[in-house]
Amino acid sequence: MGKAHTVELYIRALRLPFITASVFPFLFGSFLTEQSLRFIPFLLGLFSVIATHLGANLLNDYADSKTGADWQDKKFYTFFGGSKLIQEGLLSEKFYRNLSICCFVFASLCILSLAVILKSVAVIGYFLLILLLGISYSYKPFRFSYHRLGEIFLFILFGPVPVMGGYFIQTQVFPTAEGFLLSLPFGFFTTAILFANEVPDFPGDSKVGKFTWVSLMGQKNAYKFYFLLVLFGFFSIVLNYLVGYLGALSLVSLVFIFIALKATSLLKKHSHDKMRLLDSSRLTIALQSLVSIVLIIDVLV
């Protein structure tokens, strides 16, 4: 196996492109303060966010392999259904488990260093809670994603947590009503990514007792809830602008509603066609990234 191929496998196993879902809100929260950026704490926080996210990705594949969810369809679809490297026999469950532990250990070391620099034990407490929720998303005994709770905890972990976490590292202030309100767009759009990915996974998931919110309405009607998620995302941007937390530049993000409409249309017309639903997932990821970039630019300006 060549080095280039090995790197490609690791990127696929880590689901590296998805880290924008945690990095963007952390950047946004870090830039909210009017003070000069505390660079070393910022880097330590960023590294811990990335490592924790990647560890959770790996653990998710490990857990979904153990329960049989990822074995229902062994085809690799890029955006949903897992990385399929275990199912293809290219990497083992043990590899995923061990690498996830390495990621969590690295994140913990970053947090310990951050706690020393900030002289704050609270940092460690917050991280341990986040780590517990991240692990419990797909791993026993809680397995939130198997009991219709995954969407709620993902909203928290990719909305309020990184936004207010980035702000806390810079200011030592947590929590704030402003920070929570500003985190809502990130939470809604990232949850929309998850939900769009759950639609094509639903038949296989239901066979092994993995019940997501799609199970509440079925694949055929899932597009309605997807549209509500993105609509709430745009509404929360307007709300933040009206209360003065975001500037006028943030409203530029509203032009991306056409992406949401296209993705909704695909979910409605092709709810049972996995190949066509690749486009709805791709569009939703693009939507979250583009909106995030506009919001980050807004707070910088």
C-alpha cells in the first residue's frame, strides 16, 4: 500500500472534511471578543476541538460497525453511512477504537495545558462533560443516536459548545445569553447536515434498532423537518441582527436559501434514492460552510 493511498484511507476514516462543522463555530466564538486574540490558548482550544471531533467520528464508525448499522449497505457513499473501511476489510474495528482513544488523549493534553495557562479548573470540567456527550452520541451505554436523542446533542455540541467555548477561552466568561443566541445558526445548520444524512440511512438503521428523527415521520415526509431546520437557521440569523448581535453583513447569508430549497426538493422527490440524496447532503454541507464563513467575516469586520 503506497503512502498516498494510506493517507487517503486515514482521511476517509477520520472523515476529515467534516471538521468544518466544529471549527467554524469555534472560530466564530473566538473572534467575538473585542480584545486581542490570545493566540496560544486559541490554538490549544482549536486543536482540542478538532481532536475531539475526529475521535467522535472514529468512535461512531466503530460503534455502528459493532451494532451492524454500517453492514446493512457496504457501499461507500462519501457523506453518509460511515467510511465503510471496516466493511471493505481495509481497516479493523480495533484500529478505529485505538485511533479514537489517541485523539481523545491528545485533546485532553491540550485541555490540561489550556487549564494551566488560563489558571482555570473549570476548563477541565467543561471538557469532560463535552467528551462524555461526544462518546455517548454513538457508544454504549447511552447511544443517544440510537434513541432519537442524537440530533439534540449534536445541536448542542456543534452550536452552543464551540461558540461559547471559543468565547470562554478568550474572555473567561461562560455562559452568556448573547453567546447562546449567536450559536443557534451553527446548531441548526449542522443538525440539518446530520438529518439530511439520516434520510438515506434510515432503512438500514431501523433494521438494527437505530432510531433517528427520520423514524418519527418516515423518509417520504422527512423533507418537511429538514426545511424547518434550515428555516430556523436563517431565522436565528435575522433575530441576531435585529437584537444587534450581528451586523448587516450577516444578512448576505440569506442569499444561500436557494441551496436549502434545492436540497429540500431533492429530499422530497428522491427520498429513497441514495445516489440522488448524495446531492442533498453535499448541498447542506455547502450551505453550512458558506453561512458560517459569512458570519465569521461579519464578526471580524
